[in-house]
Amino acid sequence: MQDIVTDTAQLNAHLYDIEHQRPEHAADIEALLDLCFGPGRYAKTAQRLREGNEAVPELCYVAFQGEGAARKLVGSLTFWPVNIGGVPGLMLGPLAVVPAIRGQGIGVNMMRRGLDDAKRLGYRLIILVGDEPYYVKVGFGPVPPGRLTMPGPVDPSRLLFRELDIGALAHAHGAITKPVTG
């Protein structure tokens, strides 16, 4: 298992690689999520939509800095299939970047790649629960009041959406749920 970097002196902030997650990244991703969110992440409403669901493999990313033995995991991003008020779509998150190097574009660039890939794959609508001032950088905005509901309590100002196809939200009303499988 690779170590997760927490010391900014070990990193060159402008050089990082984004690639698709692979099974061997799992332990490092979990360690990063623990570092960023702690054990309370399992109690969040968005986690209800992840439990028993499978992330979209083509839309799961990791970011690394360094080369060779100095190569360290510094970020991860996952997209999950969900039904957004009757419209098939995605839920973005968790997005995690080593706290000591946040604000250097790693998270935004992982999201840009993910949004481009999601559009290319035919997805039309994405939701997330997060801070609007950060996610507006990649085009997210608040869901209109009363339009969508999560499977548990969520601060309505933190429920955000992004259309990859203009007008996709117009067709979405009601509950955000896991996709129907079978």
C-alpha cells in the first residue's frame, strides 16, 4: 500500500496525474476518505445512495503526485448511478483531496474530467451534496426548493445539480433513489 502524503513539503503542487481507479488503489482511497471525512462519513444521507450500489467504473478517478517510489495518492473522486426524480443520472462524491494541498486545482480538475467523461457516456444530469461556492467552479448550482428529495435529511442549500444536457432537470421531480436493477 502506498502512503498518503500529508506534508506539503513532499509535494510539487503543480504536477499531478489523474487516472482511473484500479482495485489496488482501494486501501489508499479508504485511508484518504478517513483522513478527509472521518468515520462520520458513513452516517451521511448521501451514503444511503452508495450502500448496495456500484460506482460507475469509467467515472472513478484518483490523482497522484510524484514519480516512482515517491508517487503518492493525493485525491479521489467517484460517481454513482442514481435515479434523480425519475431521470437516470449520477451522484458525484465523495471527492477527496489531501487537506494540506487543497485549493491547488486537483479536485476541480478531477471533476472536469469526470463531467466530460460522463457527458461522453451519455449522462444528462448529476447531483451532489456539498458547498455551492466550491462546486459552482464546475457549473453546479442549487436544486430549486421542493424539486428533489434525498433518502434522509439534507440541508437544501447543499443539494446541488449540474445539467450535462440543457433542460435535463426539467424532467426531474421527487425522490433521488438508487437505480432500479434487475
